[in-house]
Amino acid sequence: MTTNATGGSPPSRQTGGTDPTPGAGSPQDRPAPDARDSSEPDGNGLPPTTDSDLKPAGSGAEAQLAGTTTEKPAAAAADQTGTTPDQTGRRRTWKDMFRRSRAGKDDAGTDEAKKDDPGEDKAGKDEAGKDRSDEPAGSGAERQEPAAEADPWTSFAPAPEPVPGRPGRAVRATGRFLVHEWTLAVLASLALAVGLTWPTLRYPLYTLPQDYWDPSLQAWQMAWSGHALRTNPGQLFQSNTFFPEPWSFAFSDMLLGYAPAGLLGTGPDAAVLRYNIMFVLAHAMATFGAYVLARQLGAGRIGSAVAGVSYTYAPWLLAQAGHLHIVSNGGIPLALAMLARGHGWSLRHGYRPERRRAGWAYAGWVVAAWQLSLGFGIGLVFAYVLALTLLVSAAVWFWRRLRGARRPFGRRLFIADLVGGLLFAAVGALLAVPYFKVAELHPNAERTLGDIGVYSPPASGFFTAPAESWIWGGLHEGARAALPWHPEMTLLPGFVLYALAAGGLFFSVWRLRHRLLMLAGVIVTMVLAMGTRFFDGTFTYAPLFEHLPGFNGLRTPGRMMLWTTLLLGLLAAGAVSAFARRVREISADRVPARPSPWLRAVTLLPLLLVLVEGLNDTPHPVVPEQPVAMRTVEGPLLVLPSGQNQDQPVMLWSTTRFQQVVNGGSGFTPKQLDDVRRVSAAFPDQTSVDYLRTLGVRNVVVLRDQIVGTPWEVTVEAPVEQLGITRQQVGNAVVFRL
């Protein structure tokens, strides 16, 4: 700071013994000329520097208390930078000071400086603590400052958003839920299921998809499981059909996971309606499950949609429309997606520990156990895939621990896998018990490699569509005629899917090693789907059949195509996702930066082609009407004529009373039922009557509309007095009471 004529310096305020004045000659010490008072010049001809001039505006005593050794006048700072520092050291613009002055507030820095000046009169403050030194001299009375004025600029500010109440928050939460990706995916899956399975829901009380044989059996299965849970769960596996055989509910896949649906409604109409609803929901769940799996692994939305649609509506699956336990495969990709999400793993991003969620792992194991409860037809292979994955993961985990590396996942997730794996294994073991009992009681139910050969498709089956395919069915009629058993040998997953998957080998969001692994999986599953057709299965299917438990109970290796379709769908999803990403990159230079309508249409083209190839021409025959006798006659009873196809509607008709019936249809025919059919061919005669009485049969129902051209067309009216039985006409049936 400059000195005066006497060699002294102007007095400066000190706090705590600290001299805030820097050394003389420093440029920072010289105040700006416009900051000096010109009333009393000093010895150098310059106006003296007052104490207030030494304090920067907006700092005051706080700067000295903080030990500040450099001070800059407020006017100089304002002139040079256009801003002034406030109390916190933040630079304030003229706009800020204007707003504060308009609000009735003085400059913060000046106010603080005056407050800390020892010469300041405490009475110079009004009640609000504001400085009144600016009042004109000679004021006779204390003048009260006017009220603070509102900032005029607030008129142009947006109105504050009102805080919503509880109903408003509920509406907003509902809106967010409805537009969430998973909600939209569920709704889209349901809409596609209704449309692509049409006319399943056109007459859901009277028709069944494809035929009324196996669907009647499976409609009865759901009805029986619900009836057993409602009345006597301990007798679940001792069904009312195949009387008097024990464990008869395990003669085929049980669809036990649909038992809760069986609790609703009674009778054949309810059973048919239930079957049709579950048939449509199974398609929706398969689409959603494959979509979620592809998304979890890292595919885009359009690519994941291609994976979901191709997995559910592949042409070869149209031939399985009469097998609900095969169509109900959505739990497989959904469980895999949940397990991958729980472990924080994806194909595209690898393992991310911060995304681990033990709850998702538990949910994945529960869904996997539920899928297994629907049947071992596809659940057995799923169980072995999970077991293999678990073994590989455990080996990696222990290998990392031995090498001293960090554990791949924490204890909570390890416990989740342990508990979930035990749950899955327990469900599988409990469901396997009745099947082992059936295999022990019925040796003829065991399959052989010769039986597998009957249903093993040739390589041409991978390019042949079933008759139910709307686009390829008629064109492939000649190719189907060359197949020994075309319902299980037409395994075309879709030519569009083949093309997209082939493109995904070269252009994809997946890494090269992942693409190669998927390709290897496609080849392996296709070879296994050929059964004994691939070099007699000596090194492929035969070892699995002979050494892995449960494989000797599977008769249709072509259903391995389910895994081929899933892997092809993931390859296709990678290609479509990469294409969609490239479209976004091209559109980034556009104004606005979004794809043109033509580019959007191009990205949707693969999905549309897959949808078209999945269109079906599935017949929906009317279910035979339930005879009146089935609602009134007590069991045990036998319905004639009896056969594999004739007995399955009889099982459905029995859902009104669930009386015991000798009839039944399944994957194999018990020896006793075969004997009943052979002996009762001459009914009513003494031999057949005595044999049926020995079994405990009390009534025989002969359906008049089904005996045309059979021996019963003549014998149904034969005299029966000498046999000790009675005959009664009930509706369109003749009832013989033994």
C-alpha cells in the first residue's frame, strides 16, 4: 500500500493480530483511482485511502478473519470483470445484484463491511437489521423502508409444477408401468399369441387345435390335477382312468404345472376352455421368454423380437399344436434369462458383479422347476443343460479360488444357486418317482433304440415344413410324403431364420467366439435331433440313450429341435441388432437425428418376414359332445368302442363326475387294457361279462353313433337275460349294468 507524506500508513483494521496489508509496492496494494475520496489530498497529491476502500465489496471482515492478505476494491473488481465476489467467494454478476436490490436488499458485501466497522452506530440498523446510513441528512423521523418488491422477471418463469397427491402419484406410477418395456413386451406377446393361434379363441368351448385326441387327453390332465388337489391330493397319481391300473396319471407327461388352472370350473366344457386359454398363453410366454433372454444377453429390441417370434412360431412347431406339453416351452428361455440376470452376466457385456441380484437367481430356479413340472418330454433335456451349466460354473468358481483370484460371485448368490438347484433337483426327483413305478409295473413302456429309429428324421426333415404351415404346407406336400412319420420329422425352423442366423455369423453384436459357440450348439442339437439317422447314432444319440437316466423314455428325438431354434434365434437377434445399430449411426447426421420412415421399415422387415413364415393353417375340429350317460352312470365303467383315439375323448367326458373308467390313452398301452379291448370285442357274451366282473367293472356304455361297421352294431341288441345283466337306453348310448 502507498504511504502518506509523514511516512506513515493509513490505519487498517486488524483482527486477531493479523496485518492484512501486503508489502509496499505491490500492485495489489494500490486502490483504483475511482475508489479514492477526493476531499482531502495527501502529501503526494492523491486522495487518502479510507478504511472502507480497502475492503472488497462482498467480503468485508470475513476476508480478514480468514487471513486474507490480498484485498481488491469492489469498484475495480467490478470494472475489470463485471462481477463482484459474494460472502462465499462466488462471483456475482450485475444481474444478481439487480435482482437483490429489486427485492429490497442491499449489497451483501457493503452490508457486511458496515456491520463490522467499529464506528458503525448500532442504532443505524432498522428492525430487519438493514443499513439506514443512506437516509438523507436532517431527517426528522425514522423512515421505514418500503416492503420488498417482487422480481419482475418471475412473470416470465415457468409456473412451478404442483405436487401431486396420492391419486395423482398412483396415476403416474400406473402410466410408467404401462409404458415400460416389459409391460409392452407382455402385451405384444399376448396380442401375437391371439392372432397367430387364431381361431383357437373363436369357439373356445367347442373346438380344439389340430385334433381332438391328444388335446382331449391333456385337457383331462389339467382337470384331473385340479380335481385331485381340491379333493384328495394324496391320490394325485392314482387317476380315474385306466382302471384298475395304479399310477395311471404318470402314463404320459402330466402338465402338473397347470394344476392351479384345473381348480377353476368343472366338466368337459370348462376343460376345453381351459385348454384353449392355456394354449394361447403358452405361446405368449414362449415369445416373451425368448425376447427377455435375447435382451438380457445384449440384443436390441427388434433383434430380441425376432428371437421371440422365431422361437415360438417356427414352422416345425406348428406340427406340435396338439401337444401342449411341447408348446409350453416358454419357461426354458425365461428361466435362463432370470438366472443370467441374477448373476449379472450377458453375452455382450460379460460378467458385471455390480449387477448381481440373488432374488433374480431364486426366481430363475423357481421358473425352471415349474417348467420341469410340465413334463419330461422337453424338461429332461432342459434339466441336463442346467446341470451341465452348473457343473461348468462350479468348476470355474473353484479354479479361481485355488488360484487365489477373486470369487466370481458372492456368498448370497452362491447360496441362491445352492438352494435353487436343490429345489429343482427335488422337484425332478419327486416327479420321477411315479415314472419309475410305471416302468417297473409295465416293462412294455420302456423304449428301445429300434423305437427311436422309427421317429428319427432324415436330414431332409430340416428343410421340410408340416402341413399346418400356411406358406410352406402345400409346397412341401411331396417332401412330407417321403418321410416315414412326418408329424415328428418335419423340422423346418424357417428359411428366413436360416438366412438371418447365417448373416449373424458374419455381422453381429455378439463376439466372434460366442457366434462360433452358438454355431457349434446348432450343429450338435441338429445331429441329436436326427436320432439314429446320423451314423446309426453310435456316437451321438445312442450313448445318451443308454447312459443318461430318463433318455430311454423319450421316443421322439426330433424335439431336440427346440434348442436348435433357440440358438438360431439368438444368432439372428445378433445380426438384426447390429443392423439396427448401423441404421442409427447412419441417421446420426440427419436433422433431426432419427431414422427415416424407409430405414425404420427396413429394420422391421426381418421381424415381418419371420411373422409371415410363422402363419398357420391349423385345423380346429369340434370336440365330440359328451354323452348323457357319462353324466349319470356310475363307475367303474367301460365305454365301447375302445381304442387309443376313441378313449381320449372318453377321458375328457369323465371330467363331470370323475368316475372310474377302464378307458385311457397315453404314450403306451398297458397290457391289461389291451386284453380288455380284445375280450370285449364280442360283448355282450359270457366270457367278456365274466372278465369285466373280475376287474370290478359295473357298467358298460356302448355309443351307438360310433359302432357302425363294428361287431357291436349287431350284438348291441342281442338278448342279455341269460347273462344276468340288464340293458337300458340312455340318450344315444346303451348302458349294460353288470
